[in-house]
Amino acid sequence: MKLGKKFSITEFASAYEKKGCNVTSTCTALGINRKTFYKWREKYSALDEALKEKEDALLDFAESKLYEHISNGDITSLIFLLKTKGKSRGYVETIQNDVTVNQFEEFMKTFRDDK
């Protein structure tokens, strides 16, 4: 099957993979616009599935690199992993808000303007 009489699904997915699953870069490489990209992705379920596989593969690759960094002692990568994958175990950031009230303003509220 050809997409727009130009590309096979395999060719399109390959270009998408080579461009790091970046829509704009893929469109530029293929000489199409973003609207066409999304139209074809919606119209052709086989294309959508092929692109999802490329996206999953890219995510798998990024996760493997993250684990490599953690194995090499990269503390920033370790903290990132714990904050994103360790939430269920309590590895979350909390924000503490200290609210102070101006005592003079509170005192002035006790005096009403009763006319």
C-alpha cells in the first residue's frame, strides 16, 4: 500500500524512526506537511500501528540508557527514576507552603466602618 502514491508504510515508518519519532523532522524529510501526517496516521491503522511500534522502541532505548547511567553511578538519573517510577513507594516531591498573615491587617479587620 502506498501513502499518497509516494511512500509505503514501511518507508514512512523508517523515516519516522530515523528522525527520532519527531513529526516535524519526518514531514520535512518526506516533503509533506503535518496535517497530511496526522491525516494518514488516522486514516491508515497499519501506519498508526507501525508508528506506535517505533515510538515504543524509542522509549525502550531511552529507558535502557537511563538504566546504564544509573548503573554507572549517575545520581541525577537515579533521582529521576525514583521520582517517576517510585511514586508508589513514596518517592515524590512535596511542596511546603508557609503562609504568613500580616497581624496589623488582621487587627484592622476587627474595626468595622459602622456608619
